Amino acid sequence: MKVLTIVIPCYNSAAYMNRAIDSLLIGSEDIEILIVNDGSVDNTSKIADEYESKYPNLIRAIHKENGGHGDAINTGLKHSTGMYFKVLDSDDWFDKESLKKILNILKNMINTSNKLDLLISNYVYENVSINKFKSINYRSAMPIEKIFTWENLGHLRNSQNILMHSVIYRTELLKECGIELPKHTFYVDNIFVYKPLPYVKTMYYVDVDLYRYFIGRDDQSVNEKVMIKRIDQQIKVTKILIDCYDPMLISCKKLRKYMIKYLVMMMTVSTVLLLKDNTEKSLNKKKELWNYLNSKNKKLYLEVTKSFLGLMIQIRGILGRKIILLGYTLSRKVFGFN
């Protein structure tokens, strides 16, 4: 059995997938690289097959009909043989030295029979369009290179949300939680990170910049204009998270607090994008989303409205809108996202 499976979902990725794949070639056969070609119509299929032919003990090319990013991850999980599971988007890449260190840690966990559910590492925003490079770390909130539980978790700032870029889950845990990402849907990485959280008992934080998150391409899913155009997808994923669990019933206080914090983030993203669009249709969608949360879970709704965003939402009219958008603009400049 392999130590770590790394799945690379690819859709028309021929122009940049080589960098992602090459960043995983660290001379170890403890890694399994699954290139999932999601119905591409460019040379993605050919490139994937060439890598498999060159590295048959390391790389497998999997070809499937187009089902979207989430469906490619589902396929990768079904074919995975690694003890641990990581997703690498085809336009991103890993730092090789960081990967070597993390792989050694995972091997040690397996050899010493430590049942680790979740390994967390840093990621770096690589926004070439505004020449901004920002590392997101968790050293102020998590013990470094020690096994810990939710009870040991410190305060996570708004910039320190645990995202897909920062997680390596135990493969069996992902299967145990019954994760199945929806087809033809963007922003499913939020479901991938969120749904397994109540199943996580043990965690380990490595303070290295493993994941290099490339943003700034005009056609990228996290480009602001693209996100506004696809706002219905963002709302869909937010509603899936709302329906996923009732965080108010989770006994562990710190886990409950973090899951609510994650939902606040999701509500914030949808709300800000709808306000930026500022059409009657968008403002109605904003109202409907908040009504949806309220109707599904009144207690959770009240908890979310205690957040800064929730308080600002209650400031009607132009003032509330201006405050929310100002906060978004400042965050964007500081952290370099979108």
C-alpha cells in the first residue's frame, strides 16, 4: 500500500499540468499520483498517458467522461490505494522539500501505529496578476509537529480557515464519512474539507509551505467576475454545507465553533458577491439565502448573525453594503485572494 495518494483533477489542463505533476516527482515510490482526465478535449489525455508510461510504478492515468472537479475527486478516491489522500489542482504545485518532509512524517505515523486523521500544512497564494505572494500558516493556533485534538486548537483567525490546500486526510476517514461531491459543480472543495471534520479525532500540523495556490488567471473559478457569474454554484455549495450537519448539536465546543465559523465564511462570500453584483435579482438571492439558513436552522442562523458579517447584514441599505464591501476589499489586498 502507498503512503500518500495525490489526485490531480485535469480538464483541458495541457498548458500547465506538467508543473503540477513534476512537483510530485521527489524520487519516492511511497507516493501514488492519480491524474484524472475529466473528459478533456485538448492534449491532457496524451500528457497523462505519457507520464504513466514513463513512471508506471508511480503514476496512473484515469480517463472519464466530464463530470466536473468534484466528480474527478470522487473518481480519484475510488481508485486510491494510499493510506492518506491529497488533492492537487492541475494549475497549482507543491514545494518538493516540504513534500519530502510531510511524506516522512506520514510514514513515521504508519510505522509507529499512530492513527492520524488529518495532517495540516501551510499554503501560499501565488497571485502573479498583482505580484502578491502570501503564505497562510497556522502556527499561532496549532501545536507544531505534535499530535493534537480539537480541544488543543487555539484561535483561528479569519485568514486561517482550514482549506483544501492545507489538508491531507486519512483515506479511510473520507470513505467513512460518506463524502460524495456533486457533479458539474464549482467550489466543491469546501464540501471536501467540511464534511469530514466531525470524524477527525487526531490532527498534526507541519509548518511548511507545501501547497502553492496559483491565482490570478482571468478564466479561473476564483476570479471575482467568474465567481459572480457562477454565484448560483456558490449558493448551492453553501446550502449543501448548511444541510450537511447541525453544528449546534456537536458536543466538542471548539469543533462546533470552527464549523460555525466556516459557515460564516461561506455566507460571507456569497453575500459579498451578490452585493457587488448589486442587481435586484442578486439582492433577492441574498435575501433568499439568509432566509434559507433561518428556515433550516433557527439556532444556527442566530449564531451566524452574531458574527461581524451577521451584524452588518442587519444594517439596512447603503451603509451596511459599504461596510461589508470595504472589509472585503481590505482582505483582498492583505491576503491576495481572487
